[in-house]
Amino acid sequence: MSKKEVYIELNFDVSAANYPDCPKHIKPEIALVGASNAGKSSLLNAISNNKKIAKTSKSPGKTKLFNFFKTNKGVIVDLPGYGFSKVSKMQKKQWSEEIPKYFNSRENLKYVFLLTDCRTAFKKVDLEMIDILESLNLHYQIVLTKSDKLNNKEKEKTLQRLKDQKSMMLFSIKDEGSIFTLISKINALLSN
Ligand SMILES: Nc1nc2c(ncn2[C@@H]2O[C@H](COP(=O)(O)OP(=O)(O)O)[C@@H](O)[C@H]2O)c(=O)[nH]1
Ligand SMILES: [Mg+2]
């Protein structure tokens, strides 16, 4: 199989500012959630090998909408990033009302990837999100992003801690192995 066949073909579908505007469909859906700047857009670009599919930004808070992407097997949603200081009223409403509404009501939601920067993981906002996912019994995995920023010692330590820990994985857009691991997981999730 060539590398091109391995990547997930993503096509931007639609953005929704509020939960009721999210498109209805019958395919399996996977959600990406995480603090603003956690690396959600970069991960989408990495799994599709397409730098332009999702806008990445160095300044936090650019993705203020639910962004829906279609694959040939299902749908991937980039949720509004939470937890940065300068926010509009609308942004606060999205975190406190629209994201929980989405998790509460989304019938085809198969799985959630919760992204968090491996250097600053498990801040209050992440823990609050984990609480929501747990309380709704949603299946999820924590993706510790930007692992290339760890030195070898830190990386070794983190991997040791994550051993046999299926609920977490280390990820970097600079680590092909981690990209392909995630692609396989997504393909499997969307095939069931
Ligand atoms: N070094 C490194 N930087 C990353 C990685 N993933 C994302 N970034 C950077 O982190 C910033 C935020 O990424 P972005 O994908 O826009 O985050 P989002 O707000 O969650 O969508 C950008 O400057 C990215 O280039 C990674 O794996 N390694
Ligand atoms: Mg983004």
C-alpha cells in the first residue's frame, strides 16, 4: 500500500456555531476536543497529509466553530477549543452550553479524542472535559500532543507511565508512527 492510500481523505463539509446547526447524518462520527492550541487542526492536517484541510493557528482561539469533515466512511468533527483568556460571550456560551449539548445529544458519536499538550496536560479545563465525557459514558482517548517537544528522557518517562494505558497515547505531527497509529484507530472506529 502506498502512503497516499494510508492517509484519510478528509473533505471540509460545514461549520456550525451552535449545536442545533450541526448537520444531521447517519454515518459514524468521531469528535476532536481540547483546549485551544492543543493541536486539533494540526492533527487533522497530519492524518489527511493535507496542510490546508484545517486551519492551524499560532494564536489561540481561532477555531470558534464546530467544523465538520467528511471521510468516505464517516464524519470527523473539530469542536470549538476551550480555555483561553480573551473570549467573547459567544465563545463562553459555546463551551458551557453548546459543547455539552453536542455530547449529550449526538446519537452517531462513536468516539472522542481529547487532545492536550503533553507539556501542560490535565489542567482544570481538561479535567472538566473528562468529567463530562465520563458522566455521559462516552468512549474516549486522551491524545498527548506535541511529543516532539519532549526531550528523550521526558519522552521515555511519559511512555513508561503510559505503558498498558489504552486510554492515552503520545502524538506528534512530526512522528509518522503516531500519525499512522491514529489513522488505523480512526479507520477501525469508522468501520464498525
Ligand atoms: N512542535 C509541534 N507543534 C505542534 C504540533 N501540533 C500542533 N503544533 C503547533 O501548535 C499550534 C496550535 O496548533 P493548532 O493545530 O492550530 O491547535 P488547535 O487550536 O487545537 O486547532 C500551532 O502553532 C501548531 O503548529 C506538534 O505535534 N508538534
Ligand atoms: Mg484549530
